Amino acid sequence: MRIPHQAEGFIPALKVYNTLTREKVDFEPINPPFVGIYLCGPTVYNLAHIGNARPAVFFDVVRRYLTYLGLKVRFVRNITDVGHLTGDSDEGEDKISKQAKLEQIEPMEIVNFYTQKYHQVIDKLNVLRPSIEPTATGHIVEQIELVQKILDIGLAYVSDGSVYFDVNKYRMKENYGELSGRILEELLETTRELEGQKEKKNSADFALWKKANPEHLMRWNSPWGEGFPGWHLECTAMSTKYLGKSFDIHGGGLDLMFPHHECEIAQAKAAYGEAPVKYWMHNNMVTINGTKMGKSLGNFITIEDLFSGKNELLERSYSPMTVRFFILQAHYRSTLDFSNDALLAAQKAYKRLINALMIVKKLAYPLHPKSEIDEQNDEQIQGFCDTMLKGMQDDFNTAIAIGQLSNIVKKINSFYINPETIDTIKQGTFERMKSLYQTMIEDILGLEEEKSDNQEAFLRALLDLYAEAKEKKEYATVDKIRASFKNNNLIIKDLKNGVDWAYQE
RNA sequence: GGUUUCGUGGCCGAGUGGUUAGGCAGGGCUCUGCAAAAGCUCCCACAGCGGUUCGACCCCGCUCGAAACCUCCA
């Protein structure tokens, strides 16, 4: 994919790192101009944490960038509201059911509650809503059909009301482990004793459909009795339904590579005989003091915590755009280490970028340029723009892009201070810089101005001046302030015990 | 134990076989009633040891160190 309308500079084709082949390759959509992206979404039984924010934000940028390139993107991000097993001691219990019992409410209530919570914080991060946001519970029929299909083909077997994928049989034709690089023999040696192991032919087999225990809250009828879908099934069923048997990009966290995505490939190849995904993209983990953040490790910070500052690991609160900027400042395949210092630095850098954004919108090239062109400066600015786009073309390197934006900020500020020097660069260069700066920040990186919400404080300060002027009988000032309030449809009220403001009725 | 990744300046974080990443912090200068902002500028690097090369932070090997995955997890 090439950049549209970029006459200046040579910008190479878009490259993406494909986890499947472990190399950067040219991105060529299967059916241009259409692109299908499937991203593993949240399991809605808990509040979203920083680790959930990273894929949401990064793949949002992927989507925005591909759209910028002129592609028509269908972006699917699922909501997992059933199915995934809980940790070791829970003996195959459904996460959401477990949480429901804990909170003594309907599972669906949990699901709705946390889905809304998820939307709230993700919206604040300015992540565009997916084109389609399917839920696992809404696709039980499709999942049962998929299980049946794999059974019919003979790559699964029924055992005591559950259905398992026959990894050994699949392996005779396909390469189980092609994505994660796992070797089955090694897996067998290291696989731990888990519940349900006895029912399996082979410890590496995984459940497509799981029989529900009597106390299990979420359950559906199926040809194999009451139960619930296996842990990896929903993504295969829903991605196939909405993006087809073979689609362009499947994204998710690195930790989902095995077993989740490996199993998705196996399920899809078993059922349809073709590879489901052309480009697998995995974002790296967020760490805290060099250690992975995990639900089970108890060191996780929710996104809400970040916004409110209410977490003992946080020295203060950080705005949504600060968090978004922080995430994009690192390349998605690097681990991102969290710290207060890093967040604070990100906040300052973000504000600097936004200040320049407000400035650049007001800058204009003179109608009658009279200065001599400063070729060196002109070339430098073109170079920043080129490098920025090259960075994005090179596996979505947002870190490079942001670095170049910072370089452009200096130029913008210089032109702001000395507007008469704007015509020392060519008009084309100026317009390119201006439009690319805005497009990159707002449309591609999805960063937006965060208006301060303390207008009350501003009004108070003005009212103080008003009262002071009145005291001194400086009525010219008094009238001026009153007029400016009035211009904004506000009125000043002189009260016996002070001044106040109100909306003009 | 197996698989994989990584080790960059006070902190965060890109990148490359020979040329400035960038941000934050710190020093200096300009501007300035004070302060801030902004501009200019300086400082601080590529874990260690070998090898390949005219030349390596970047390639290869070893050592040390860290992390992730192998089990639900973004």
C-alpha cells in the first residue's frame, strides 16, 4: 500500500510484521480496497486495565491509518461474555459465572455492567467503536454449528458431554504450532494436570464444547447436552461470519498467541481447510517496574484508576489523551514499562503537541511571499514529513511518527513567533507540513485537544476582578467585564454578600 | 527445564553497518516588570568479552543480566 497524493519524497510500501512468518512483509489486502480486521476484545467480567488499553488504542491507529491510505476497513472487535476458563483452582468454571456468584447477580448483569464500563473508558481514549462488536453469547448457534462441522470432518470427538479438538489427528495434515513455534512433543511433556484431562485422548487437545456442571450458570442446549462453548471457539465463529473464511489482519496481545490464536488457526483450518488470517499482529505487554501486569498478579491498574489517580501505584491522575499518547510513544512490539515519571513526561509532550496544533491551524502562508527561500530549512521540513510517513509505513511505527511531529513542533513555534519567516519555505512545503501535522495527530494517532473543564475557575477570577474594580470605582473596567460576560450569554449578579454569575435567561 | 524476546544516556523510548531520533529532567543563552511559554544551545549512550569488516551500537559467537510464553490473561 502506498501513501495517497504524496508527490514529494519517496515513501516505501506499507510493511507489517507478521507473527506467523516472523518477518516484515508488504501489506497487500486480499480484496482491495476492502480490509478486514479482527481484534480480540475484552472479557467482560472485570474492569479494563492498562493492558487492555494498549491493543485497543494501537489497533485503532492501524484502522485509522489504513483508512487514511484510502482502504475500506471493516473492524470487528468481540466482547467475550462467556467461556474462558478461570485460573488453576477453579476447575473449569466459567469466569463470568464465577463473578456472578460472587456478586450474587445474573451473569448477564455482570456482562452488561462491565461492557458499559469498558465502552466508557475506551471511548474516553478516543478509540473508534468497531464496525461490528459481536458477543459470544449472541453467537451460540454459529459456535454449535462450527463444532458440529469439525466433528463431521473427523477432527474432534465427543467425550462425556464435551467435545474436544483432536490435535494429534489434525497434526497429521497440518502444522499445529505454526504460529507460536511450539513443538507438540514439548507441550506434552510440560502440560500440567488440569481438570478434564482424563476425558481427553491427548493432553494437548482443547475443548470446543464443554459440558456444564449442575451449578454452572451459563448453559445452552446442544447436540451433546447442556454446556457452553470452548475457550477459542467464539473468535473463529465470529470472524468467519463477519470477515469470511480468510481475512486480512487478526490482532491481539502477545499472550494470546498461544494457545488462543494457535487454536483459532487449527479450528479454522479443520473446518474450512484454509488459513483464516493473512497477517497476524501481536502487541507486546505492558509492564510495571519491569514485571508483567496481570489480573492474577494483583499489580494491575485499571484505566479508570489512571484517569482518577486512585491507585496506590499512582502518584497522580493522568488524562485519557496522556494515556493514549503514552501508549503510542512506544512501538507496539516493544514492551511498554509503566511509571509515573514516564506518564508525566508523556503528558508534557502531549500538551506541547496540542499547543502546536492549535497554533498551526491559525498559521497561513502569505498571499504575496517576498522572502528568499531557505532551501535548507525547506528540505528539513520535507524530511520530517517523509520520515514520519516512512515510520508509519514501516510496521506502524508510531514512535517515529511522534518523534518527527516533535521536530515539526519546533518549526511551527518558530513560524508562530516570526510569522514573517513563513515564506522562507515554499508554499507547498508549508501546506504539506500544516495538513500532515493535523492529519497525523487528529485523524491517525487520534489525539485530540482536551479542553480544560475549569471554566468555573476562570469565571471566578473574572468576578474577583469585577468586584475589585467596583470597589475602586473603576467603572470602565466594571462595564468591560460585564459586557464580556454578556457576550457569552452570561450575566453578573450583584448580591448583598458578593457577586455571582448565571446563564442569561 | 523448553521456546522466544530483550539489555541504548538521570528517566522513558526510536533507530541504523560509516550521517541529529524524539520526549522528560538538568546547564547556558535570547526574549522578559516578575514569571511562564517559545527559540537557540550544551551535557549525558548504545551490558561485558571476542570475531567478521576499511569501519559495528547495529552482523556472528560466548558470558552476564532481565522479561514473556509453555496455564485463564491484552
